[in-house]
Amino acid sequence: MSEASTALPARDQIQSDYKWQVEDIYASEELWQADFDKIKTALPKLAEYKETLSHSASRLAACLELRDELNIMAGKLFAYARLHRDENTANAKYQALVGKTESLLAELGAASAFIEPEIIGIPDTMLKAFQTEQTLADYSFYFENLIRQKKHILSPNEEEILSRSVEATQAAENIFNMLAHADMTFPDITGEDGKTITLSEGRYRSLIMSTDRKVRQASFTGLFGSYNALRNSFAATLTGNIKKNIFYSRTRKYGSTLESALSDGNIPLSVYDNLLTTINNNLEPLHRYISLKKKALHLDSIHMYDLYTPLAQEVKFNIPYQESLQLVRNSLSPLGPEYTTLLNKGLSSGWIDVYENKGKQTGAYSWGVYGVHPFVLLNYNDRLEDVSTLAHEMGHAIHSYYSQATQPYATAQYTIFTAEVASTTNEILLNDFLLKTTTDKQKKLYLINQYLEMVRATVYRQTMFAEFEKYIYDKSEQGETLTADSFDEIWHNLNAKYYGPEMVVDSEIDVEWARIPHFYWNFYVYQYVTGYAAATTLADKMLHEGTDAQQRYIDFLKSGGSDYPIAILQKAGVDMSKPQPIELTLTKFSSMLDELENLISKS
């Protein structure tokens, strides 16, 4: 395929050099079927271990090894089917194969469901004695983590009741999704060209960035007016979701819903509190940014609908794929020669599916396959953001490669808390490299603006989300009834605090809380901020500390889930229980803001 081509080709028109090699998982569908049949045959063998795991260390080891062997095989089966399906989502053959594998995964999950409750039922002294046996050496941290959470595990009958309640308690999130995505209707507005446009969530994202202020304001009032019309319904669904999570946390004997949400990764409450405190102590740079935006856009007053307006015109970078490979190699050289060697291997060994073709899955992702290698899906189109996506997804891929090559299956999977660190480190290094090597003033202005917007959206805005979440759960746990008016008031005050005295906090924004799906994910968003701050710190160390920092970083990538995420990051040189990583991120934000001010003043 010519890199300059704009036509959308069929799959068989893509050159093989630009396709991933799914045959690295299975060379033929016959081999795939053979493993499928092996799992089917082995499933009854798992049942033979029921109620016998406490009999001996060797018995427990044999059961866990069988479960892991089947899970590894199932992971390969699913990856093979899903990757082929994503090459062309209209391909009925692989649609069927994905469905067939999903059914098998459900069977495997049901067949092995007895294992963890039975391990938890083993007396601590006996389980600790088992851990000294060589046959269970790979499961030491796995057992430690189970024992840690043991006090929150209920009796088998109670666990069964909770398990059966899940479908019913998902109602609030399901209703939110129906309201927001199926029942919501938006008005028509007039676009930049004078033509009528029917608003939608997808169109809003581009309209709110329009250079025409009337278009921005109309889309803003139109979108939030629609949410406001259903504000009481959204308040009821959010309140229902809060009550659900409070119920589960109290039933499992946690001190709070926040403690329950952080428990999976053993994240101290102080990490969450430290984030909120540090950001609240450093709001002045964001206020400066708002002031600069007001000045640069020549506004008498800056409103919430001006927030997403870019300060620099979009610049066409036009970076063909082969050029992007060299750009990524150059920008990631601070990670050291070992990382660079593996990066080159991944870029040239059939890991990546590069170009869009008819029917191909949209977007981008990285997929680690234990025992094989990672796979990366792109839809590369010569844009700067495509280069950033390549760097990001290769960060995930190399993290998966190192974790899976170094760790036994039991500890190979890294946690959500660390998942975005490696990918974001790559993005930050790419951006730093571009800023250092770009001489064109407009391109530099564009890059700085992109960086500042990333920090505003990822660090400041997500922290505001996290603060809102903590506030509404604290109030609910204290017995206070929250209504649409309550949510509106809390959201308005947070926006006023975060964006500062020059921002006109329009009343329409008060209902924005109703639009955020993350509030149904139970204290998830803070990890966007901690991940970004950790990545900023690691990138800075790599740029300034050299070999030692590079080795710590490689060790971090190899750690997988072999320890708790805070401890893994501490070994890499980032202590997320302290304010320094967040402060460093905001110091860099301020520095880039200074540079933007200088560029604008010289315009």
C-alpha cells in the first residue's frame, strides 16, 4: 500500500509488511481448534480438585498450575479470534469464532470459580506453610494478596447472595447509559457555514472548539440544556449508584466506599487525599492559563464555552509511517539501549497492524498475549496524533512484553494503577523531543498548546472529578440526601474554584456532572492523574539521570503484578504517596505556560 494513498482498501490490498502476524499465535485454524478441544477436555479435571486444596501444597499447586495452563491457552484462543475479527469486523467467520471462545471462557470461569474461595478458607498458618514449598513459589504474592483481603470476604452463602445481586444493582448505570445515549435528544444549531446542524455528543466535541464563538455558545447551551431537562432523572440514577457502592462497601466491612474502591490495588487512602490537597494548593497555574487564554483570544470575558478553544491554529504535520518509526525511535532513546532494541523488534516483527482497511476495527489498542508477543492495532493516517498513538500503544506493548516474559502467569498482569504509566511516559518523551527539535514557530505554539490542554484535561479536570466524587460519597455516607440541586451547587462551586476568578462559570455548566460516565466507575478517575504524574516523573528521571534511571524503569516494566503498585513505582523512583510527582508535573505545566506567553507576546 502506498503511504500517500487516501483510498480505503480491502484487507487483501494491504502490504504484508503493514499487517500484524496473527499466525504467531496459531499457524493454522486446526491448531487453534486443537487447543480449544484440549480446554473442553480438561474442564472436568478442575472439578476433581474441589474440597481438596487444603490437603497438601502439591495438591494446591497442581490445581493452580492447571488453571493457569488453561487460562494461558484460552487467552491465546481469544486473541487469535478477536484479532482476526478486528481485521474486518464484518467477517462472519471470526465473529462466530469470537462468540465460540467467549462461551468457552465463561465455562472456564465457572469451572474454576471454587478455587479462590477455597484458598481463602485454608487457615492462615497452613497457607503460609504451603508458601514455603517450592511448587508454590510463583504464587507467594498471589496468596499474600488473598490473605490481605480475607477479612472482607463473607461466608459462601453471603457471597452467593452478593453475586446474585450484581445484575439488579447495575440498574443505575444501565439507566444512565440509556438516558444519555438512547433517550437524549439535542437541538439544532447553526454551524460556521450557516447551515443547520443537529447536535450530538460526537459533534459537540468539535463544535466546542470552533473559532466561531457563536457556534461554541450555541452548542454549549444546546447540549447542557438537553441534560438539564433530565437533571432529576440523572440525579436519581447517580444517587442509586452511590447507594449501591455504599451498600457493597459496608457489607464487606470497609470503613468507606473510597477505601473499598482502593483496596484491590492496596492503595492507601493518603494517595487520594494527597492528590486532592496538592492540586488544590497549585491551582494558580491553571488560573494563569485561563487568563492567558482570555488575553490570546481577545475576549472581554472568558466563559466556559471558550475553554476548549485552541490558542494555536491546527498545523499539518503530515508524517508518513516510515518517518513516524524513526521519530518514535529518536524520541524514546532516553529509555536506553535495552528498551530501544526491544522497540525495534516490535516495530519490525509483525506486532503492528498499521493502516485502515474496509471493515477494520476503529481506534487503537495494544493486546498482550502470554507466551507469544503483544499486538498493536493502529489506523495510521500520517497525522501527528497517529505518531503519538504509536508511541503510546508501543509503551503498553513493551510493558506487556517485559511483564509476561519475566513474570509467571500468576503475577504477569499489571494493575490499572500502573497500566497507563508506560504508555504516557512514551507520549511525554515524544512531546519533549518534538518541542526541542521543532523550529517552526507555529508548530511549536501548537505543540505547547496541545501539552497544556493535556495537563488541564488529564490532571486538573480529572482531579476535579475525583474531588466531586469524594464529596458526594462523604455526604451520602453521613446520611445526607443528594438531589439535582445539590449536585448542581457542588459542581458549580468546584468549577469556580478550579478555573479561577476570571472564568465566568455559566449556569449551564452546573449540570455537567450528569454527563460524566466515569461517576459510575467508582473512584476510577484519580488514576488518570496519578498515572500522568508518575509518567512525567519517570520521563524526567530518564532525561536527567541516565543509566540508573533507565535500569529502574526496565525493572518497573518487568514487575508486572508481582507487588502492590505503589511499591512497584517506588522502586522505579516515583513515590505516589508524596506530593512531589504531582508538583513536578505542575511545575512543568507552569514552565510551558511561560514559554507560551513568550511566543504569544512575540506574535
